Amino acid sequence: MKSSAIKENKVFRRLYHRGKSKAGASLVTYCMKNRRGETRVGITTSKKIGTAVERNRVIRAAFSQLEDGVTGWDLVFVARSRTTRVKMQVVLADMEKQLTALGVLSHEEHR
């Protein structure tokens, strides 16, 4: 299932304050179950870290590998300074570990 983008600031703020989070070397993940039955994804970071295109490309590519196993969640990925300097596989491994620890993915769904 294809995910849609989170664009509203209030949704980002709700996830930061009420969602669960996990931090890794290349990104931080915030998540919260939603009642929509669809997955919504937001990407954010400081302007000091590369361009939006560079940050988003790496994170979107990594999430596209896992997206089929995720349904009914709001997710925000916060890029860290390393995000644009490491290979997509590193970001993917971090993302997979975080989503599994947060209960968004189970091991069977994404293998």
C-alpha cells in the first residue's frame, strides 16, 4: 500500500509530543497508530543537513523497502547529520530496527 505525505504542522507536533520514538545514528523515528487505515509519512530535519532533496531521497528510498509491511501508522523520520553521508542501506537498517522496536513492523512482515 502506498503511503501519503504528512504536511500539516499540527500532525508533526502531535507525533513529537504524544508518539513513541526511537533514535539511531542516521535518523530518529516517531510513530503513532492512526484510525485512517492508511500510512502517512513525514520527513523533517535541520536546514544545516544537506538539501531537502538529498535528505528526502535517502529516507524515501529506505522506507519504500519496508512500506508494504506498514499499515495504519503516522510516521515522522527526522534526518540526522549522517543521513546524507551514508549509504541508503545504512539508513534502511536503522529504520528497520527502529520500526521493529516500536512495534510498527514484525519480523515476518518485511523478510
